[in-house]
Amino acid sequence: MLTAKSAAAVLPASDLDRARQYYEDKLGWKPDGQDAGGLMYTVGGTSVYLYETTFAGTAQNTALMVEVGDLESSVAELRAVGVVFADYDLPGLRTVDGIADLDGEKAAWFTDSEGNIIALGQRSG
């Protein structure tokens, strides 16, 4: 079996400077490391590496999930700084004002400056 020392999310950016500005201004995240290829963030104890590539924004799926304690408040705070949340009306997934109720758990999705789809989630209980 695979024994991991750690794991990290890896997100592409076509413009690393623009992405850094978005993550700082909109999400309030500041990088805690940088190398020749990109920026490292620590988000809720998880490493998130943002690197520059021409393939940024091509994925049509959730690239990063961030668990929050109060989804409605988090969505309101992000909307206040200009983050736009997606609305979905799909079989098994429908949002109301950007928020989906998934059998008691809640989720909301937005796209960052680089086209990465990021989900916010709140577990029930």
C-alpha cells in the first residue's frame, strides 16, 4: 500500500502574477513559499501549489475543495470582494443562489482567475 508523508493539491495558472493577486485579494491567502515554478500556500493544513502552465483553465471539474464552517457566511464574504459563484441545474445537483444542499451537506463553486473550479463545502453536524 501507498504510505504518504504528505499530499498537496496542484493548480495550474496561465499567469502566476495574476493568480497570486487573485488569491491574495479575493481569498486572503498569502503564499508561504515560492520556487522557480510556482507558489506554495497552506490552506487549512493542506498544501496548495500554484504553478504556471499553458494548460491552465482546461479542466471542467472541481480542482480544489475547501471545507468551511459556515458556507453561507463564506459565500457572502467572497461575493463582497467580487467572487462569482456558479449556479447549476443538473440531475442530482441544483444550486439556489449559488449553494447546493447535498443531503444535509452544502457546497458552492466558483472559478478562480486561471479557470480552476474551486468548491467550498460544509459538512452537516
